[in-house]
Amino acid sequence: MKYIQYKVSQRIAFITLNRPEKRNALNYDVVTELITAFTSANSDNNVKVVILKAAGKVFCAGADLAYIQQLQKNTYEENLEDSSNLKDLFYLIYTMDKVVIAQINGHAIAGGCGLAAVTDFSFAIPEAKFGYTEVKIGFIPAIVSVFLLRKIGGGKTKELLLTGTLFDANKAASYGLINWVVEKNELAQKVLDFSNQLICENSAQSMAMTKKMIHEFQPLSLENALELAVQKNAKARETEDCKKGILAFLNKEKIKW
């Protein structure tokens, strides 16, 4: 791949945005390569956790300028295809079986902030700036808004999307957009330690089912969500991981996941 680095080590898939000279900005080709990388990770039985990170000093600056200029010349059908490509990437990250962790080493703006919003967990350095700046250039953050509403609610989503202002990592954490703020020299190790904790202590099957359960429950009424929960509860009891986990617990044995 030209713009993305991909490697698997110790049950972790590392997906690295690798356009530091363009501040890891997104275009159609970058998004397509990300889809390929995340699809590979999701289908690889040797992968349990995915870490999304970036080369250089910026995590992702959103769409690059040449790409934005090209959008003006596109037909509606071309823009529809392009928008669908980004939607497919966000949906894949949000719904895939594997846990996805963002390692945010610098600014995450517009589409880059969108990537932070759709991952399951995120760590960022204090110096990182976040923001959905689309309204500043006459655009709208349409696709990410669907996920952001689910993640932080309507009030905070309105504030971030309608003002378009930049905010720091601590505010991002207080809003629930990211999970943890850590010092730059500790970032990689903190993400790695957390990934290994998930790998060693948790069932991959259970994490996949739980992740799917959460996004399925959100749009349902209380009654429908509870009915689906009952079905999932019963189904989970039949899985090999559940049988293995309960047996180990009863025998007071350490579970090897």
C-alpha cells in the first residue's frame, strides 16, 4: 500500500497513516487503503486488537487541499461514491469484530477527528488539538455526525459541529470523544500495555459480541432492546469461550485467551 503501513505482531494489527508530508490528510485512495487494512485485520484470526496510529507529528488533518479542490469539479454521482467510501470506512471501524484503539500523537481535525470518534478506545497527547472545522469552509460533517450523536449526545455534538472551533485533548476527554490523555513519551507504551491487557484478559469472542450488542441496542426501544438482550444472553451461554471461561473459573484456573 502507498499511504498506509500494515503489520501484525503479537496478536495486534498496527495500521499506520503514512503521509506525514501531507499531515496524514485523507483522500479517496487513503480511505480505500484504510478499508483494505481494517478488512484484513478483521478477517485475521491471529489479530485480536487493532491500533490505528500515524507517522509524523499530526494524527490526521482531515481532507487534503488538492482533494477538496477536486471535490468542486466532481459530479453528484462522483461525490456520492466518494462519500460512500468514507462512510464504509467509518462503519467498518465502528462495527468490526476486533477492538480498535486510536493512538493520537498529534492534531486530529475534521475527518481525522472522525476517525477518533469511531474507534472503540483512544489515547491522545495533551498537545493534540481536535475539531470539526467543516462549517468554516462551507461544508458539513455529515457522516461523522451519525457516530458522534451516538457517542457524546445531541447537545455536545451541536456545540462541536456548529461552532467548528478547535479544542484540546482534555476537553475531548471530558466530552467523551477520547478516553485518556497521556504524555507524548508514554503514549506508545500505554497503548501497547492496554492492548495486551485486552488480549490476555478478555475473550475475543465475547468482545466481538459485546461490541456488536452495544451498537445494535442504541436505536431500539427499551422493550425491544431487552428482548434482544435476552436472546443474546442465551446465545452467549452456548459459545465455546463461555464454556471455557466458566470451567476455568469454577476450577480456579487462570484462563488463557
